[in-house]
Amino acid sequence: MRGTFVLVLFLLTVPFASACYNPMDSLAVEVHLNKPGIYYDFTPLKNAENVIIDDGSIIYRSHYDERVGVILREINSSLWVRIQIPAKSFESAYAYASFESPLLISNESFELIKALGWEVKNYTFKKESLYIQISPKNGDECRRDSECAVGGCSGEVCTTKDLAREIVTPCVYKGWYGCLRLTSCGCYNGFCTWKPNPDFEKCLKEHGIDPSKIIKLPLAEVYIADYGKEKPNEEDISELRELFEVLGISCVLDNLQFKTEITNSPEGVIDPYSFNFGKALEVELKWLRENGIIAVGDEDISAIVNVAERGKAGQNSHIGWYRKNGVYTWIPYDESDKPLLVKCVSPPFNISIPKGEIVLKSSSTPTESSSTPSQSPPQGEVCGPALILGLLLVPLLFRK
């Protein structure tokens, strides 16, 4: 790559294709400093060394990691700050595997998994490069509780109405039968079964009974992906084993075969899953403040960093000062009240970073003559020439 910083964008077809999402967003975090009272002044950067300035876009080497670039740009009189990992290629490998297993996930299991450092959302689990998606499959025994009934000598069996009349069990009372008062027989995931809940499951365990032996479990499809890897390393396998031990299915890893898939997603020069985007953004915002380029308080920086993570960049997902439940706060735009999300993709760009660290020749104090950002989120049509030029500000074609 050349020693200067170049952004590549292919905008030569269709009247300014929209830039709502770019694959390079997955290697970036970006904040729109649009809160009233935050000011900026580019004066200290205008004569700095190791900086590229083109059409209002300012690019320099990150103070957190020299392999990473920082992009400052002004759009509609407000400042955007982007931390960008360059791509070393535009093909990315990931390892994946899937299997089916009877599975019961309790509320207690979710909490234990969170304690292991996994991000949990419904039946999706994420940790660094690892992604797990669990899809329970419904049975076809029933569609409503009224189609199920209790059977057996002690009323210990929950099954369909037809089978409940015929089923015969030994008339021997067992201690765990007392746990049945904590649940009910009904239709759960298409099966007639004792319905799971934390108290019922805890009671069964206290009597030495595995809840999965009493609660009829549907098959669940478990999908595993390890992004940026052709196969999981030992550390990844260890992480998966810990999670699966909580779910009671760790034995599947012994014979699980992973396959490799190549996609046309950009692969970063450093691992984006282990890179601390929040810390990188914090370091940069504080450096900009210390050198008189922006005026922003510690409370705002802390709130921004708290929601900063990989992929929070671009028109739909950048961080900004937006309403959520009627209250303004620092959040990703797509989590704000009634965001104008745009479903379109622009071709990837790449960056090469100046060889040296930015050197300022003078300093300046931000004043109100600098831009005063608007408090309102974007309104109206966002796919158009103004957004393209503002979001990407691409002056040159990238040449290797």
C-alpha cells in the first residue's frame, strides 16, 4: 500500500448509490457528536504533520493502536469521529458447525452464561469471534394446554389426552412428585409436558432429578460460527465447552466437525473481535479534547464509550445523541425512537495510514464559531448525494 491515506469508493454507476451500510463498518466504530454544547475546531489540525485533509475529511494514525486510522469529518455542520481498522483483504474466513440436541435452557442457565462473559440476546450468544444461535424446534403433539392431561398412578405423567387414559405406572410415591405442585401439565413447544420454570427445576434438582428427564424437551438446532478463523483454536473450544457445560451438552464437542466458509467480507489487519473499540474511541476523544480540537465533557465521553463496540458505525448503526423512550441519550442510531433505517449497501473502501504519528504545530481553544450540532436525528430521505459525500468523503481511488 502507498504511504498516504486513501479511501476507495466505487460510485461510478447509478446516480450516487446510497451509503447506508458499508462492509467496512464491521471494522469500525463511529460517533456523531451532535449533542448541543459540544463544539469543535479543526484549526490545530490544518498545519499538522502526518495528516491527510481532503474536502473537509481529516485522517491520521490512532493514538491507541498505530495500525488503526482515525477519520474526522464534518457533515451538515456537525462532527463525526470514526475509528477504522484497515482491511488486509476483502475475503474473510469463518469456521462453522451445527447439530441437533434435546435442550432445556432455564433462566438460571442464561445468568450463568452471562457470568462467563457471553452477550446473551434471546437464544443468541456472542463472545469475541464466537457466535451461537439456538433454534428450538416445535413438536406436533399439541397446540394448546387443553389437549394435554395427567396420567399415572400418582398423577406424575403429563402426556396427550389419549395416552393419559391408557398409561399405567407403579403406585410407588417418590419424593420429587411434590415438585409437581410448582408447575402444570400443558402444551410447551408443541409437546405435552410439565412446564419448566426456575422453582420447579430447582425442586427437581434438590431431589436428585435431572429436569430434562421429567420435562419433555424439543430438539433444538445449534449453530456455531467462529468468525475470522478457518477453525476454532484451543481457546475458542474451551469457551464453547464452558458454555455447553451450562447447557448440559458439552459432550457434543468431542466429535463435532467444523467446516470453513470464505465470504467477501473485509478481513481486518488486526482481529476486530479482540480489539477494544471503546478504549480506542475514548483515547481519541480525550486526545482531541486535550489539544483543543473538541469540547466535550467526561460524562459524555464515558456514556459514548459505554455503548461503543465493533460495528457501531455507518448511517444506521453509528452512535449519537438521540431519543430513546422519549429521553435523549448516547445510543446507536438504530436503537433510537423511530430511526430512519435504510436498506442498501455501498462497496467497501480501504485505508492506508500515514507512517508517522500526527504532530500538531499549534493549539487552539474550541469556540462557538465552530459548528453547533443539531439535537434532532436525521429526517427525511437519507440515501442521496449529500449523504454519500458526507459519510464517505472519498477523494482518491485506492491503488496498491
